[in-house]
Amino acid sequence: MNPENNATLAARDLKHVWHPCTQMKDHEAAPPIPVRRGIGVWLEDFEGKRYLDAISSWWTNLFGHANPRISGAVGAQAMQLEHVMLAGFTHQPAIELAERLVRLAAPGLNRCFFADNGSAAVEVALKMSYHYWRNCGASGKQRFLTLSNSYHGETLGALAVGDVPLYRETYAPLLLDVLTVPSPDCYERAPGVSWAEHSRASFAAMEQALAEHAHELAAVIVEPLVQCAGGMRMYDPLYLTLLREACTRHKVHLIADEIAVGFGRTGTLFACEQARITPDFLCLSKGLTGGYLPLSCVLTAETVYEAFYAEYQALRAFLHSHSYTGNPLACAAALATLDIFAHEPVLERNRMLAAHMARRAAPLADHPHVAEVRQCGMILAIEMVQDKSTRTPYPWQERRGLRIHHHALARGVLLRPLGGVTYLMPPYVISPEQIDLALEVAAEGIEIATCA
């Protein structure tokens, strides 16, 4: 039997596998790359070519591929208990993980509801918020308020509270009717206006919507500090501070979707820390397991939990469930990930890496087709435009970001631009030299993509 290689594996794949977020016809010209193994920041194909994973495999990987500590924890757990349902049963990894997340999260978040992935966590938070108000006798609070350009997942509830047309428009007839206010996105600020000033001014629309619709609103949902799938658009923590105060005043829940930005991505363990707020619901996933296994968690307050606590006949229980809720293997991976945060100076090292990233990316701001280089912690984004003076983007049909992607792969770097936005969101084990390589390749790709 001939050994497998990239071409044979890609051919086998295309006979049966339907890939996510992909127009499969594209693979006629660019077959999927089979990955044989990963180590640290590198992915390696079946012919020995390596790719620097500059986007953490869709923002999940924190401490590198095949991390010995996390791999060891998952292996040891697999030899003891691979899974048991969390209805009527429990296990040590889930108990310990809940205890540790409560200690790490903002004060007042002391109940953990586990699910399988980020979209599921958002669904849990939406349902739990609505159901809370129903159990409290406020059954009219059935709607949700979201920001323009937001993204919260692909299941129908999560999609409904998102606002990226590419994902949402096709399914619009199936979705909840939500309210949307303009994002505080600081890319839109006027010249000379600070991030804080723009975010404060942007809050007027949110305040007005809350004042007019609080009677029918269950919750506001936001991605704290960075709207990731919406093009890595960023805003000031002041907006979250104002939002928390307004939600409390208007008796509307605040859902913080930290699925992408949690666990150190923005410079603090959780983005909400930078605004010194406690949301009513905190959604976590992606980096929770270090990029190893699907797991998510919704943290909420005791007051929310108590609204569901009653005799069975009252029919107030929260009956949402997933077969793999609180899976022991995923919980073991999450505990090992938290161990790394506990025993190593991760956030301090990240600040050094982020500063290096900022210095090396700064010259790109002078590129004639770069409108902005922006950064929030370990997330750096480069906005490519057709006309710098007017910030006119290239027509989306030209797919210039795809040119950057293909160039980067040829150079051994995994970059996956969001339209005209090239970004770095690397594993925390990346070195300054590897950051230099990723930015060098990104700059080359932008030069190629902006040629006529």
C-alpha cells in the first residue's frame, strides 16, 4: 500500500467531507491541506511542509499544538472516565472546573452551566435570560438587543442576535426579531477623536433603545472589546462600563460573549475585567480547553439560579441539555489549561509579545492601502482598503483577502483574512521571531493583494 501524501488525502477528503465556512468549489483550484501533526505554533502536512498557525486554529489554541501538559491530562483522564451524562451524575473534573472558573470570574458569577461549543453557550444564555424573566412573572420580556456588526454563532438563536450579513441574511426568515443599535466600533471614529470619546458618544443609541424597550427586553448581548468575526473591530472598555450601569438601571440582563476574547486574548484573563464589570451571563468556549476539545460554559449569578429552583410540579426547571455536557475529557483539558495560567506568567509574557507585535506592525500603517492597524492585547488587525483617503474597501467580489491567504500558505504561514482585514491571533507560545515572520508574510500578501 502506497503511503498517504497530500494529494491522495485531499482527493479522499473531497469525495465525502463538506467543510465549514467554505465554498467547496474553491477546492477545485486549492485542495484542502492535510495536516499530519502539530507541535507548538506549527502545523505540518504529509509532505513535511510546516505552517505557522498565526490564527490559533480559529482562535482556540492558547499554548501550542500537542502541548505536553494538556495532552497528558487528557490521556490520563481517558484511562479513567471518558464520559458520563451530567444529568443525575457528576464527576471530579466538572466539579473542579466549575469551582475554578467561579474563582477566576468576576464577583457574583457563581453558577456554571456547561455546554458543547460557543454557539451552544449563547443559546443557553439567551434561553436562560428569557426563562428567568418568565419565572419571575415578567413574561413580556422576550426580545434581545445587540450591536451592529456583531457575531455570536451559527445556531438559529445565536445567529439571530448576530449582525454580519454574510452569515445572517440567508436565514433571516427563520430568526428571532431582535433590536440592533450601532456598534461603538472605533474604526468609525472621526479624526482626532479618542477611542473613549467615540465609545461614549456611541452609547447614546444604546441608552435610547434601553429606555424605549426595557419593558420587552430580556437581555443585551455584546462581544466585549473586540467584534472578532465582524472584522476584528474594537472599542473602548468605557462602553462596557456604561452598558453595565444602564442594564442594571433598566432591569435588563447583560450577556458578555467572551467565547473568542476570553482567556487572555485582550490582555486580561477576561475582557470584562478592563471595564471592572460583572455581566449577568458570561459565555466561554474556544480557549477554555486550550484548543483541544469542544466545551463551553455559561457563568451566571445565584439570583438567576434561584429563579429556577423550585418543586418539580412548578415546572420552572431549565431543561436545556447536550449529550456531552461537561465531558470529562474536555474538562480535564480545561483544568490543565488553567494550570498553565496559574503556574506560568502567561499574561505578563503576552504583554511583552503584544508590545513586540505592535512595534513590528506599526510601519504597515503607512502603506497606501492600509487604513488602520489596530490592536487589543494579542489580537492585531490590519484593515486593507482600495482608497485610503476615503477608506473605501475593495469590492468583496474580488476576494483580495484570499490572495493574502494563498500567499501566506506558500510561505508557510496560516493567515485567514476576514474580507479585507488581515489579523494575527497567535498561540501564546509564539516567539518574537515567529511574530516577525507572520507580519513579514502579511505585509507581502497585502502588497500582492493590492496590485491591480
